[in-house]
Amino acid sequence: MGAGFIWYVLYTPLAITADAIVQVPRGASIVSAIDSIDARLSLSSPKLIKLAARITARVSGKGLQAGSYTFHRGDTQMDVLRTLF
């Protein structure tokens, strides 16, 4: 995978036409949280987002934040990552 492709995937707007609310329960793993988000938002590359989330967690030293999240039309997969951490 080239850097251009990764950038394209992370910064392409989500394919949603209206606001979507996703609940991430306390204690959820990164994989289960991304799976829940993917089920609601139809991420274009959930495997890449899971990898990026793992890297973000390791580099930032932050854990996944449980809670209810609202995603809006025009949000990108990068916005999903920023919201979760």
C-alpha cells in the first residue's frame, strides 16, 4: 500500500447521508469498536482503520474512549480516529 492510497482512504468522506450515532461500550477493544462503527457507517477500509487505531493508541499512549459518538455527513475515517482517541 502506498502512502497516497492510505491518505486517500483516511481522508475520503464517509458514505453517510445523515448523522449517525455509534455507541462504544466501556472496555471495548479497538477491533470491536471499529467493527461497531463499520456496521453503522460502512467504512471503506476497516482493516486499515483498525491498524491506524492500534498505531494511534500505541504512539499516543491513550486508550479508546467509551461513549456515544455522532458522526456527520462529510466526516472522514481520520475524523473517526480523532474522535475515538
